[in-house]
Amino acid sequence: MANYNYRAKKGLQEIVSGAIEASSEKEAIEKISALGYLPIHLEESKGNQKASAVSVMHKAYGRIKGSQITIFSRQLSSLLKSGVPILTAINIIREQTENVHLKAVLFDVYNMIKNGGTFSAALEIYPKYFSVLYVAMVRTGENSGALAGSLLRIADYRTKQEELISRFRMAMAYPILMALVGIATVVFMLTFVMPRLMGIFSNLGQNLPLPTRILLTTSEGLRHWWVWIVLVIAAVILLIKQQLKTKMGRLSWSLFKLHIPIFGKFALKADLACFSRTLELLIKSGLPILRALQISVQVLDNEIIKERLIKSHRDLEQGGSFGRSMKDSKLLPLFMVNLISVGEESGNLASALGEVADSYERDTDEMIRIMSSLLEPLMILVMGLIVGFIVVAMLLPIFEINMMAK
């Protein structure tokens, strides 16, 4: 048995501390929880030795898939609709889930609610899993007495977002696989096949064709300088990552993405569809437009669009019109701006946002299908041309020898 010093939450505000005897950290946590406390810090007492401090909350921060949070939301909504009390519902879901990290999170959430806390306040402790949007929707559902409905809307929203991401990944999987296989094939031919032919080519006693000379130079450079090539590529990737951490770097990258042919329109419409659907969801849930807009802006990936809509939020805060503020931007499509302006004037902003989201979601689905159908033959064509060039470059000297022999 060992002695553990702990700090824990008693209720929403009060922090208590003490010592407890247990055979392991897990048993100590269970004993503290049995006292009605929410453990937040645990430290084993080891006499004069330096104690090993463990943050209980941090230990729960493991791998939880977004789809598991969606399933949790849908299951909790179903149980609440059936009349099951929230504590019982959370405990049921906790017992049946297989993810140990989600179990730990639900254990903490259960204890916080049991000690008088609200469900939204408990979720707020885990921003990694429950976004500002999620917490705001839950809080609105709690205040209106329609928590089950809010959770169902969250689950539907998350399902749509996950399906879009899944379709995009599936569309990109084959072209990426083709590219990797093609690159591996080219590297193999340049580093293993070409060196064995170089001896033959060097004994021909004549000038080699230009394609063959290019191939030999590339092969020799790749074999002798591959370490430096890898280091340069790694340095470039590291530099780009560092730049993307700065505001200027993110703005530059966002601007670049918007100007990429085909993909730029896809990125713009995907971002605006996500924003419109989020804002629609929050307004329908009863959130004030200013708070709903503030939360919705956070789901945007593109910094240029985000800056533009933050300005619209400021204009609206100062008494201006949301639609009129959006009209001042040349970046946002007129279709979206006009629908939102009409919806704002008629008092049906949520419906207008829903139409915008539906339209752009259809467009992004169509663009994913187009990109998928175009990228596959394009990758085959490019890799075929590269491999064909290598084969021709290797065979040209042999053809020349045959011509000379004749």
C-alpha cells in the first residue's frame, strides 16, 4: 500500500486536498471518487524521494475518434428521449464503450454532474473532444429543456461533416496510392536498374542520345546525393510547418489555396458550406446571432474567409447588417450573399443559411466526383509518360547499335 496526496473538486468551485492510502493510482482515484470528489491531481508520497505527479485529467486525454463522439451524442439523445435520467444514460454508455479514454472522460463527466455541475460545464473541460460549438449547443439544450433534441442535431451535423471528409479521403486514396507506387518504381529503376546498364553504355564508344544522358545524370545524382535530397525536402517541410504557425504564413497559404485551379473553388465552397450549416444549426437552437456567428467563424479552415467574416461580426455588433457587410467582400459568392441578405430582411436567416449549405454541399459532392474521375486517369497518364521516357532512354543506345550493325 502507498500513500497518495490528492487535490479534487467538490462541487463546481471548491477545491479540496488530502491524503489517501491505496495499492495503485487507479484504486486511489476510485476511492477519491467514492467520496463524491472529482480528482484533478494525484501525487504519490515517497518519503524524501522526489514524488511523481500525475494529472488525472491529462491522463484521460487519449485517442478518441470523432465518430465515437458522434455515436455517444446519438446514443445519449436516444436514452434521454426514452426518459432515462442523464446520469444513468451516461453511465450506461460508459459501461458499453470499448475506448478506455472515452470511458475516463465519461467517468469525469458523470462525477461532475453527480456533484451538482451541469452537463455543458463538464464537457467544457475537454475542448479536445467537445468543441465550442458542441458545448454551446448542449448549453442551449439544457437551458431550453430540449437537450435530447440538441444532441440529435449535433449528431446529424457531425455525421454530415464526417461523411464529406470520408468521401474526400476515398476519392484521394487511389491517386495517392498510384503516385506512391509510381515514385517507388521510378526510384527503383534509377537506383538499381540504371547502374547495371551504365557499364554497357560507357563501352559503346559513341555519344549517347540526349534522353539517355539525362537519365544517367539523374540516376547518378540520386545515388550520390540522396542524403542531401532527403535533408533538403525535410528542411522545406519543416520551414513550411513553421511558417504555417504564424498568422502571415496562414494567410499566405489560405490565399494560395483559393487560387489553385479547381481545388480553390472546392476549398471555398466546402468552407462556406460548413460555416453556413453551423450558423444555421446555432440559430435554430436559439443562440443570439452575434454569439452564433462568433462560434461559426471558428469552424472555418481558411484564414482569408475567416478574417472577412470576423469583420462582418464586428459590423453586426456595431448595429450594421450582416448581409450588407458581406456584400462589401469580393471574395464571398454573390449567391450566398444575396440569399443571406434576403433571409435577414425577411426574418428567415436560418432557412437561407440552410439553402446555402445544401447548395454548396451538393457542389462539393459533385466536385469530389469530378476530381476523383479526373485524377485517376491523369495519374496513370503522368506515370506512364515518366516510365515510358525511362524505358525509351534505356533502349535508344541499343537501337543505335543495331542500326550501326546493319
